[in-house]
Amino acid sequence: MPSPSQRRPASLRAPPGSRLSRRAFLKLAGAAVAGGAAACTPRAPSPTPRGSGPVQLVYQDWRTEWFAPMAQQMLEVFHAEHPNIRVFFTPDPEGLRQQMPAAFEAGTAPDVFQGCCDYFPAWAQVGYTLDLAPLVAADLDQATIADWDAAQYKALATRDGKQFGLPKYHGALALYYNKDVFDEYGVDYPTEAWTYAEYLEAMKRLTHDRDGDGQTDLWGSTLDPIYDRVQVHVNAWGGHYVDPADPARCLMAEPQARQAIEWLRARLWDDQVMATSLAVQKVATREAFYTGRLAMVEDGSWALKDILTHAQFRLGVSPLPAGPARRATLATTDGYGIYAGTRSPEAAWELVKFLTSQAYGRALARTNLLQPARASLVEEWIGFVRNEFVTAAAAADLATFASSHLSGESVTVETFANLNGVRAVTDAAFEEILTLGRAAVDERLPAVCESISAIQQGAAAPAAGGCCA
């Protein structure tokens, strides 16, 4: 398999089934790039000149063990439908977040790639991604767009309307719970009516020293105290990290954000009804749950297969509790994008359409039980889960994961105008406040906003190759 730097130009004949003419596509792709000026400017895409062989693309995606065989099998379908395009799959590099900016700058990035979370929009902010908006407008119908979660789709676009990605899958947070432990201690199961008051009361009743050694070994719940998982709670209190009207303004020190983060800190360190990572020997939260150290855990549908594989108890799934202002549930922002410097934008667009199709979404759902980005596939996905885990999934309300998609309760990661360095600031603060319990919310969060504000003031000049740390 050739590396990105070894790719050579080939034919630009329009792939079969394309609804755009070659001339129309190139006009749209050119307009997308012309409107995408940014601080870092990678090599501008140009049509691949004619040659004797098929167009060659490099497609980069997850490096997990199960993914490559599935991708290769699905690419055989793509090749049969597009005989004039040849796609070479390569796994994400180790340290993706740090490695990709250098590849973008060097012109060796893959033509099509997956991105997520805060680093995907950071790549778009500095011009590394092709604007898909004109291509979507010309080549996708409204039924396809409506099939995606509106919040997730919107999150894969910049505030000025440049669409840097399309949804890959729809991970949603929910509250997993151990029905056997709830029954043992006579606690009612979580319901959609739960507020944070009921959540706290249940955690208190479910936190115990089970072996009588004087140390807690069963906690009520926990979460990963990282950027987006904490943000969900801030949103539930009616707060934000980022001012919706001004992406350069930090709101993390405002009262709603402080109250939400203080509520979490108090559960972890005052009441100690939420387990800290130190308390469970730094194992993953899902592992702490399925090994019996947690009665509940806030985790996503992406953890479902792992939990069902290992849990030796009856599993329940419920929505996250409603906060003082609203119920908020995280939708992941995993998506597919096209490198702004691709030499084959037309072929790359055909591949992105395939990767976001029902067929590819169904393959992800069947192979590793990933919740599909398309609402139309949710029932099939639930069927795949129940068929693979006939007993373990029998008591779990799996439709809970899709409820936020269908009800409009999804929130996505909030992004500042300049993301360079923001995550390092927030990670350090959450470690001090939540993981280690060494900092006070009212003292630490104003400093966070001061640091983020300083970053925003330097937004016009990110360091070359270092946009996305």
C-alpha cells in the first residue's frame, strides 16, 4: 500500500452514479477552497490529470483491531461501484492529534480521514479541510440530511457555514446501571423523570463498604472528568463553556458553569459517592462499572459492546438526569472530512458519500455495535445488539441512546474561535478540581477563562503545524 507521499495522479473520469457532472463538481470544489482562506494554508486541491489507471485515494481511519477488516471488506463494495477509483486504507497514526497537523502542512495527509471532538474543528479553523457545503447542497437530498442528528451535523460546520465533515456514527451518553445492585439495596431504577436530586439520593444509598474493611468498595456512580463529559453537566445547569453569540468569549467562570462543576466536585470529594479515578486504581470507568465497583456510570453507546461482553449482572440504561435548566445528552462529533490539499477532490467526495451511507453505517453497527448516525438505522442497530447479546441485553432499554437524537436534546462539544491550547488549559483545571480535589472551583475557573481569553487574542497567528494541541 503506497504512503500518501507515494501517490501518483490518475484518471479523473466521473465515478459511476455521481449526480454531479465533472465540470460542476470542479466548479464547486474550487469555490469551496477559494472561500476557505485561513492562517495556515495547505496546498490547494487541483484535479488529478488524466492517466492510464484509476484515481488513487488514501483513506485513514481508526486503528482498532476490528476496524481494518471491516473497512477493507466495505471498500471492495466501493471499488465494484467505482472501478475508476482505488482506495488504500491506512490506520490512524499513534498520537493522531499531534501527528496530523504536520502531515497537513507537509502535503502528505490522507485524502479522506476521520476526525472528532475538539481537534477536528481545530483542523478546519486553520484551513486543513475542504468545505463540503457546496457539495452537500448540490449532491445530497434533504432526506439524507434529516436522517442525521441536527446538532451533530451542525457541529461539523464552522460558524461561518463551512461544512468540514459529515457524521460517521452517533455516540450518545446515557446512564448505565446495575439492576442487581439496585435490587440488593432496595433502590428504584432510574427513570426519565430523574433530576439531579434523585441521582444524588440514589448514589448515597448505593455507596457501601461491602467487605467490611473500613474502605468504600462500591460507589454510586462516576464519569470521565474531561472536556465534553463535564460540559454536559454545565449545559444541564443552563451554562456554557463558549458564549453562543461570541466564540471568543469564555463562560466557564459564570455562575451556571461554576454550580455544575461544583456539584460534580462535591460528589467526588465531599460526599464521595462518585468514584475518583484514584479510588478505582485508574481503570477505565466502564471497567470499574462492569467489575462491580460502580452501581452506575455515565458513559456512551460506544462502550456498550465492552460492557455487555464483561458484565455479569442485569444491565439497565437510562437517560442522564435532568438538570435545573434542561436535560442535556452528549452527541459525539465523529465525522469524515476531505483534506483541502487532495489532488482528487471529486473521487474523495464519492468516497465520503460512501462512508456516510446507510451501507457503511450498517457495517459499523453490525461489526462493533456502534450506534448509527442515521436515525433510519436505529432499529436495525438495536436488533444487532439483541441478537449478539440475547441474555445480557434483554433488560436494557437500548432506545435510550437514540432518544436524544430523536428528541433534540443532544448537545455537542463547544468550540472556541481558536482551539489551539484550550484543551490543555481545561484538562489541567479539571484534573486539579475533579480528579485530584486540590483546587476550588471559584478560584480555578476564572483563571481558566483568563487563559482561554489570552488564547483567543492570539487567534490570528497559530504556530505552523501546531494548530491542534
